[in-house]
Amino acid sequence: MKSMAVIGGGITGVTTAYALAKKGFAVTLFEKQRYAAMETSFANGGQLSASNAEVWTHPSTLVKGLKWMLKSDAPLLVNPKPSWHKLSWFAEFIASIPQYKQNTIETARLAVQAREHLFAWADQEGIEFDLKKQGILHIYRDAKGFEHAGKVSQLLAQGGLPRRAVTPQEMQAIEPTLTGKFYGGYYTESDSTGDIHRFTTGLAKACERLGVKLLMGQDVVGLASDGHAATVTTQQNGIAQAHHFDGLVVCAGVASRKFASQLGDRVNVYPVKGYSITVNLLDAQSQQAAPQVSLLDDETKLVTSRLGVDRFRVAGTAEFNGVNKDIRADRIKPLVDWVNACFPGVSTRQVVPWAGLRPMMPNMMPRVGRGKQENVFYNTGHGHLGWTLSAVTADMVSELIRQTQETVQITQLLTSQASA
């Protein structure tokens, strides 16, 4: 496999294309939007958060989901209207609960590795993306949440991530602008934040410099493979065109399920909508009153990041409502209210709302590996940690493809020698 197609121009697709190009492959990336990172990789919470590696497959998630089902402003909202996709996903989610601990540990391990790749790539390519290495502070408003966090910290430590408990007084010292009454917190100094959109577009330019062909504005309507050759069919203005490659990688976010089905594979990704607001800090008072340290509020499930001098990002919530990108006012209002309560000195007169669909697997683990066909690969389903895990899963899948190519070449050599 010398020529590879990458399907999807978000953070996973662009990092995969970059990793493959660095290994010497001829790469073509297909993206339906005119530019890279225009969907789920556009305006997420910004956290590169190994400390948020806890998977959601904990019994308490089900209890909270049922409790919040009829609350329009709940952190977790499930549309009760049934569908086979949703029912099968939740059945697999429940079946994954026994793997909660081991999956949390593995996710933490991957996240720690990922930051090494991502920072190295940014340095090599000179990518500016509002990187801020000031850690992440998890804040808890009651003893129950704080005590659960202590148990999670033990799992994160097994994955190679240290973090420490802090008192309300220490929290105030870490982030002086934070207002409110808190029971305690956990601080992860090694975590960081950055603008996913700026990073992805910067890396896409680096891909072009490495010879990657970026085919933007391409509506991919079909994928096919016989194990030896792969075909990507696109459609523009009603005209179909077939593109041929040695292999392909599906990094298509919530569309990965449909594409996997065309290739004879099952990738049960569900679109879990998340919302964000970008608060434009237009005056000196707002810039001073906004936090520098990234936060995660456990009770509201909101995360923050400071993007440069004049932007403050707040994101979170999870909405199970199918492929639906509507930005609902009743889902945005809690984010604005949270800013007003925790950072009253920040003006929220100019707030930009956004919604994106996280591609989430039922066990909360990304699907990284080969499909049924020898030349089909997947790097998708990262859920709420796509930004955090993208660099390491791109490295993993590109290395698997390289090893597969070597195996094919050795097999072909042995076959030719035997026939001679």
C-alpha cells in the first residue's frame, strides 16, 4: 500500500494524513467542506485533557441520564424517541460498564502519549494555536463528587498521569478569578489547552508541504475495497467520479458508521451533540476577569479554555438526539449563566454559540485499526476526547499501515521467489 486515501478533514483525518505522509505514503485527503476543521473540530472546549480520561460507562451515568431526561437544560439530555441505532448503542454502552476501570486507565495512557506527538508536530511545523500550558483545574461543589474524583485519580495514576487534590484556598491561588463556593478540586499541572481549529488548519498546510493532496468540497458518496485496491467515489454537481488507491482510512466522524457499512464493517458511532460559546473579551476588565487556567466543573459538566488575550471558550453538555446540529437557546443559556455566576467581571454581551456532533463509540474507546479488508483502516469514534487523543491514534494507525505494507511486500517477494 503506497497510495492511501483519508476520509475526513477534521482533527483525526488531518493528523492521520500527516502521520502517513511522514512515513512516506502518497496521501489524498477527502473533505466535504471547503476547508479543514469546519465541523466537530471547529469550536470545541479546547482542552488537551488527559485528566478528563474517565470514560462515561459508569453506572451513575445511567442514573443521571434518567433523572435529567425531562430537563431541557440538563448536562446530559436524551431524546426519548426510540431508534434502532440509539437502542443498540445504549445496549452496548451498558455492556461496557464492566470495562470502566481498564478503559479509563488505557485512555489516560493514550492521552499522555498523545501530547508528546502533538507538541512535537506543532514545533516542527511552526503551528501557532493559542497553546496554554497552565494545567487543568477540576472543581467540585460537594463531597460526593470530590470523593469520586479521588477514585478516578487512582485510575489516572495507573495510566501514568499524576494529579493532586487541592483545597478551596489552593484553588483560589491557582485561579484567582474563579468565584463561588467549592468543596475542593483536583489540579493536573501537565494538562493544557489550545485552539483545535487553528491547529488543524495549520497541520493541513503542513500536510500540503509534505505532498498530501487535499481534495476539499468533495462529497464522498461511496467507499469500496476488494482487499487489494480501494475506490473512493465522490459526487459534484451530480457527476460521480471514482478515485483509486492501494488503501484507505476512515476518519469521518459521525459519518464513519455509514462508510463502515459500505465496507462490510460495523462501527457503531453515535452522534453526541455538544455545545460551546466563545465569549469575546472586548474590554480590559473582561480580559482581566476571565480565567487563565482551564477549568472543568464536575456538577455542570462544563469545561473552559482561554484562547489568546481576547477569547474565552466554555463548552460541554451531551445531547443524544441523532444527527441534529440545531443550536438550541435553552442549551446555550446554561453556559452563559455559568460564566455570569463564576466570572461576574466578564462581559457576556458578545457570545458566539456553536454546536458539534461528537463521534462516540459505546465503550468510549476510539476505533483504531483494520477493517475486514486488509487495506481498510479506521481512526474514528474518539467522542469527547478527539482533540486530546488525535495525535497518538494517528501515529498508531499510520504505524499499523506501514507494518501491513511491509508484510505485503515480503509476501509478494517470497511468492515471486517461489514461482521463479
